[in-house]
Amino acid sequence: MSDGLHPPRGASPRIKARLDDLAVLGGPRTFPEPLHVGRPNVGDRERLRRRLEDLLDRRWLTNDGPYVQELERRLADLLDVPHCIAVCNATVALGIAARALGLTGEVVVPGFTFVGTAHALAWIGLEPVFCDVDARSHCIDLRSAERRVTARTSAILGVHLWGRPCDVEGLEAVCARRGLRLIFDAAHALACSHRGRPIGGFGDVEVFSFHATKFVNAFEGGAVTTRDAGLARRMRLMRNFGFADYDTVVELGTNGKMSEPSAAMAITSLESLEEFVAVNRANHERYAAALAGTPGLALLGPAAGERWNYQYVVVEVDEDAAGLTRDDLHRVLWAENVLARRYFHPGCHVMAPYRGAPSVSLPVTDRLARSVLCLPTGTAVGGPEIDAIGAVLRVAAAHAGDVRSRLAASTPSGRAAAGGAAP
Ligand code: T4K
């Protein structure tokens, strides 16, 4: 059984060295089982079991139970913020935050983010208005955001993408000047900092995700943090149908409560936060070594001087320099059973629910949506797996011309014969 911090060890994967070794061209797969990007970190199973027994003995399973309250205290301490409210997931948390802030009309939001960011707004009748992102940070581009503000705009929503901080002060200045509220989607940004302060205390409200695929997880879960006591009170009421006590409803609300098993998982997971970050960091450094000198592949690093959780391994593929597109490499990796992800392809602004909105040109979003590839990391992955993935990418890059022409020539039935998993 896994110790929760290291992958269960089988035989080390084979390190590929020749073009014909690539599974997409007919060679054997590097990994017999799929290697996922979002494999959950588990942490100390014994402590989790004890907590689950405890909550079953107590027969208190949800509705602001003791584990939820403990989680909120621990998160508020970690993030150095006075108010933290645990919620069933980050998507619902964003909706609750937007409602509690009284947002109306349009909200400016980056096109390059998980679609849940935009859906959370559209689901409650707000109109996400997409702006571009900055090419270096991948976070919301200040000037593009301000250009999208109209008389109907009530807020800007910045996303600390990959845990890298937005230009917080720039956004605060725009929002102050234009009379807007400021929300941060911090789904990726637990244990990350901006100017040395933990992300969690910026803007009017920040929202975290503890989905199973996040490095700290609650199975499903999220949290909102704020420095504003009145806002915190409203969000707490809204999380529980607006009930002020057993009988009195004082707000419009929803069911956004986190359950006790989820809080028990989140607390257990939080207790291993430093170990998870250390594993992610070691993995990141191993990828950096494995990919060093490979033309056209750039690994995204931390923002200078900031604390980072290293939970996403983000590679930007420059197809001119690499001689291969991101989608070529995606196909190469999937054939090896490395289920790399094209987050956040193709960009929210061109997804079906939003396509009808007035067309807007988001060149950086479009480029990133074509060039970003996320690789597996976390406690399910270790050095031998990363070395093997790096070798596949190096072999593909070294023979880019051949790979490209053979991929182009291969038919779907030919690909199936080569044993490739379908991306
Ligand atoms: N804002 C941002 C910026 C976000 O990135 C997200 C979520 C949100 C808001 C909303 O947060 P939540 O409402 O979810 O709390 C995943 C996650 O579902 C999503 O939480 C996350 N961002 C997004 C970046 O990634 P998918 O569509 O890639 O998920 P899925 O289910 O395909 O999982 C990825 C891989 O992980 C799978 O191929 C298999 C593996 N996996 C997954 C689960 C759930 C496991 O091995 N075990 C598991 O239990 O979106």
C-alpha cells in the first residue's frame, strides 16, 4: 500500500531512446496503466480513518459540524485572514461570493481559465465578459481587463492561475477608479504568496478549491476568505439556505455546505501540505532537468520571490522551435499512457455557452490554449516516471520532422493499431 507520499513502486518504466520506441509509432507503451495529471494526494490514511470513525460515532455528518469549523480555523491561520467559510466546492463558492457582493450585469473575467470560473457567474445570471491574459504570468491582463469594463460592469474577477499571483495592486487601482468589486479565483493558489503575503487576503473575497485533483483535497470542497466581517456573515448565511437559526430565513441562499467527511479529508490533507509541496517541488525540478535543452519546451516556474505550491507542471510548446505542435506531443504522450492535459483549451470565450457573445480577440489566450500542456505530478509520480516522460519528449523533439510526418500520415485506424490511447 502507498504511504501517501510516494508512488507505489513497481518496475521502473523504460527510458526510451529511439524514434521507433515511441508508442505512437508502434513501440510498446512506457506505462501499463494511465498516468493522470490530477491523481489525488491522500496523506495520512490512519488519521483520516480515525476522523471518519469519530464523525460516525458523533453522528454529525454535515451542517457546520466540528470538522468544518476546525478546517475554517486552520485555513484562516494558514492564510492569515480573519474569515474563512468552507463550501461544497469552488464553483458554488464563487457564486455565493458574487451574490453576497450584490454583483449585477457584467463581470470581467480572463478567457484563459477553467470553465468553472465563468460558469459560476453565468449560472446565477451574470454575464462573464472575457479579457486576455498576460503572456508571462498567464493571469488576467490589466489593460485588456479595463478595456472590457462598461457601464454594466460590477466586478473584475482575477484568477491566480497555476498559483501565480495576479497583478493585485493594479487590479485594485482599476476597481477603485471604476467603482468595481474585486474577486480572486484562488482555486490553484493555496500556499502561494503575493509580495510575501499569503494569497487569501486580497480583493473583496478569494475562493479556493479542494477538489480531489487539487494538491490539498476535500474529495469535493472549496472555501471563501475575506477580511470583511459583514460579507463573511452574509456568505455564511447564503451557504445554508439563508437560515439565521432553525426557523428564520434572512437571506436568499443555497446549499453550499461542506460535509464532515470532506472536512475530515481536507484537515488530514492540510496536515501534509508541506510534504505535498516538497514532493511537487522535487517533481518540478526533475522535469526541469529532464527537459533542459529540449528546443521549444519551456517549463513555467514560480513568480520571482514568491512562495509556490508547484501543483501544476505547465509546459509551453513553441511549435516553431520544437518542430512539433502541442497537440502532436499530446498524442505522443497519450500513446505512452501519459494522460497530459491541454488546460485550458480552447479558452472559455470560444466554448459553446459563450460563443454567441460579441466576438472579442484574445490573442494571448488563443496562443496559450494552443501551446500549454500539463504533465502528471503529485505523490502518484516520482523520479523514474518523470525521467521516462522526459525521455519520450526528448526523443520526439530530437526526431521532430519524422514524428510529424509519420503522425500526419497515420490514419485513425493506424493509430489504433499502434496502441495509442485516444486523446
Ligand atoms: N477555478 C479554477 C481556476 C479551477 O481550476 C477550478 C477547478 C475551479 C475554479 C472550480 O473548482 P471546483 O468547483 O472543482 O472545486 C479538474 C477538476 O475537476 C477541477 O476541479 C479543476 N479546476 C480543473 C483544473 O481540473 P478536469 O475536467 O480535468 O477533471 P477530471 O475529473 O478529468 O480529473 C483530472 C484527472 O484526474 C482525471 O483524468 C483522472 C484523475 N482523477 C480525478 C479524480 C476526480 C483521479 O485520479 N482521481 C479522482 O478522484 O477538471
